[in-house]
Amino acid sequence: MKNSKGLLIFILAVGVFGIINTEMGVIGILPDLAVYFDVSVPTAGLLVSLFALAIAIAGPTMPLIFSGMNRKNVMLLVLTIFIIGNIISVFTNNFTITLIARVIPAFFHPLYVSMALSVAGASVSEKEAPKAISKVFIGVSAGMVLGVPIVSFIADAISVQAGMAFFAIVNIFTLIATIFLLPSMPVTERLSYGSQLKILTKGVTWLSILAVLLINAAIFGVYSYLAEYLGTVTNMSSNLISIMLLVYGLANILGNIIAGRLLSEIPVRTVTVFPIALIALYLIFYPVAELTVPTAIIILVWGILGGIGANINQYWIISAAPKAPDFANGLFLTSVNLGTTIGTAAAGMIISQIGTREILFVGVVALIGGFIFIILRNTLYKTAG
């Protein structure tokens, strides 16, 4: 039984890796795609920004619509749609067709990810759920961290089309594994749309959403410009910046593992202390940002905290609505994507108006706001732990 649960979680993690990799993997080859499709780099960037926008729109709606269907069948549907979109992207040289082939699957992205998190959590006891979910989040981190350099390497070594084909290969592997290795997963207790939507009438839900939105704005608003920060403030070489980004990503994976244990044992305390710890890190980072060694150490710690933060965000929303897990996970995905958009926009404004070094204070301000909403939830809706 334990082995079957381990296999289930592994397949879900690989599936999430493939879905996230399809979203993020093109970041490393945007200049190549711009040349291939004969468009500007900002136009090629629509392959990322419109994908993210589709996720934000579909986050709460798609998991709700499909919440009563057999989860294995839904996952197979989503993987098939992604594979078709991946294959079209490989064989066309028309940018508009490629954009459509990416945006349509993007609407199904939160459906797979939310169900993967729900299935992982439901496969074990309630106490062990954070550990199981943290293993699926390793797939999220790997998709964001390892997917970009892998696709870039393939594109440089072979071709842009080969890089794009990597997305399809991972999703095809997951589709086959899902067909033959995962059991049927019918919904035993179907919730009405009304009962799921009812969680939006509760104050605990909105306090959780606002806290998660601000925490993710604090993490990714700054992280989105990390390469720029290391280049202009720390004066690192491009090779060293690449190493630092890899260090952050690997530390992120470690943070997922640590988060699973913390959220199983002391969940509320972990969530409450997190923004304080990250504020302290940003404030320490600011005066030493021009020094290479302290900056490298901070990035390592920051990566660990980033991995913990991803799990905290999911836990904080799902714990506010445990009886509607698919819909709650959809709200989680929308919240973090909106937080990333807002944080990145705010940090971009700070860079253009004041300077790159000051973007750390975007993170500090957002974390203070997130901490306030966490304290409000803790005070008004007391939870053990």
C-alpha cells in the first residue's frame, strides 16, 4: 500500500513537472523563439504572459466545473490537451498558431495541478497530507528551475523545435504512466457547485487569499528580477548569475521537503513566522548586496524559504476550505499568479523610478501586509498548531 501511494505521488509530481515546464520552459528560449517566429522578444513574451493570465482566469472555475468527474479521466484529458498543444507548437512556424496552441491548454493547467495536490493530500492521513503535497511541489519547483536550463540546452544543442518537443515528451510519459499505473479515482462524495462557492462567503477564505497573494508578491516580485539584481547591484558575471539561479532552485526543492515536515507538526506557527523570517532576510540582504559571498549565502537561504513559502501558500488556503479541496486549490493557483503579477509590476515600477536595489522593500511591504492578514485570521478563526 505504501509503495502504491509512493508511486501515485511520484507520477503526480512528474505530471506537475510537465505542466509547469510547459509554462515556464520557454523563458530560457524566448530570444530563440523571437528569431524563429520572426517577432520581437516582447511579442514572444506573450507565450509566457498570456499563459499565466489564462491560469489566473481558470484557477477557480475549471476545478469547480470538473469537480464531480473521475479524477483519473480528468487528468488524462488535460495531459492529452497539453500533448496536442505541444505537438502543434513543434511543427508550426506561425506565431499566432503557437500562441493559441499554448493558451488553450493553459486554461486546463490549474485543473491538473489542483487535482494533483488534492489527490496527494487525500492519499494519506490528514496529519501526513502536507508531506505528501510537499512532494508534488517538488515537481512544481523542478518545472520552474530545471525545465528552463534543460530546454535551453536542447534548443542550443539541436534546435528550437527539439526544445519545444521536450514538453511533449514529458507529458506523453506522464499520460502513459497515468493510463497504466494509476487506479480509477471516482469522486465518492460529490459536492454541489453551490456548496463549493459558499466558501467565498467566509471571511477566513478571503483573509487567507489576501495573505497568500501578498506573500507570493513578496517572493516573486523580487525573484523575477534576481538576475537583474545580481548583475547591476552585486556585479556578478553572467556565468555566476546562472549558478546562483541554480542554487536558488535547488534550495527551493529542499525548502519543499522541510515545509512538509513543518506543516505536519506546527502548521500555524510555521505560517505565522514565515513572513517575519523573510522580512529579516530582505533587510539583511540590502546592506550587503554588493558583496558576493554574503549574497550567495542569502540566495541559498532565500531559496529554502521560497520552497517553504510555496507550500505555506497552498496550505493556508486549503486549510480555510478543507471540504472543497479542488476549488480551494484553484483559488490558491489564482491567488499566487495574481500575487506574482502584482509583485512583479510593483518591483518593475521601483526599478524604473528609484533603482534596482530598492525592490527588496516591495517584498518587505508585501510581507508586512501578508503578516497582518495572517494575524487577523489567527485571531478571528483560531486554529491549533
